[in-house]
Amino acid sequence: MIKLSVSYQTPKDPAAFDAHYLGTHMPLCDKMPGLVRAEVTKYTGTLDGSAPPNYLQTDLYFESQEALMAAFGTPEGQAVAADVANLQGTAMVLAIGTVER
């Protein structure tokens, strides 16, 4: 199993970001062929009570890296990539990893 993790810094307008991200962007992700599971985590804090380093993280799971890459080559995947422009320029970090457990 392969996971694409996307971590977002705090957006300029969190309420608008959340409305678009959860109401438009994630439904686009859900349409990607080969997507096994999608999770969105909105961070609320850390164990020591300090502010979390990231605002939100999305994890998209695929059976293989080939399936992940193929999904982004489809019209549905291209729609997800194009919609990133609507996320207020919020800084993000993308990483691909193998799920070990």
C-alpha cells in the first residue's frame, strides 16, 4: 500500500479554506480511480499543549505507486491538481511513502 501525504500550513482564511477543501477538493479526490481510502486530519494541538506545526493533513491511499501515478494522469486526477490553485496559495508539503503497518 502506498500513501500520498499532503500537509498544509495554516491558511490565510481557515473557514474559507475548510469550506473549499472539504466541500470541493476532497470530493474531487474521492473520484480518482484506484483510490482505496482518503483521510483528512485537522490538527488541534500537540501533547505539550503548543500549537501544531501543521494545520491539516490529507492521506490518500493506493495499492501501488503505479496506481497513484496513474490516478493523477486521469481527468479526475488532473481536476484535483488544477483545484490546488483554489487553496489560497496555502503552503503544503507532499510526500509518498509505503505503509509499513
